[in-house]
Amino acid sequence: MSNNTITPEFKFYCNHCDQPLKCEVRFAGRQIQCPGCQHLIRIPTPPAGSGFTHISPESGRTWDTHVPTRKKE
């Protein structure tokens, strides 16, 4: 028997470059590197009606997944 559960996704935009992004609601509150501008951004809380009311940010995990690099000029 296969486990084909559908995980709800939601769309949001990078607050630095307005890159459209999409992720599963279970990742809300985490920090990721924007694929467009490479800035570290926090995935926002999903919109109302997605089945989740509030997601707490991961505490103390700011730079463990991404250390920004300087762009070469």
C-alpha cells in the first residue's frame, strides 16, 4: 500500500526581489535562501484557510542552513 498524502502548498514572494516562491505549509517559519537574489528569507505563515493558524519560527537556527556569500564584482 502506498502513502499518497497530499501536502498543501502556498505561494509567497521574496521580500527582497519579489521572486514568486511556493512551499508546503509544514515549512512555514523556516529560513531559506531565495533562489532569485540569494538573500536569507523566512517562509511566512500560510494564509488563512490552509488548515494552519500559526507557525512559530525556528528559534536559534538563523545561520545554520545558509551563510550569505558576497557577490563578486
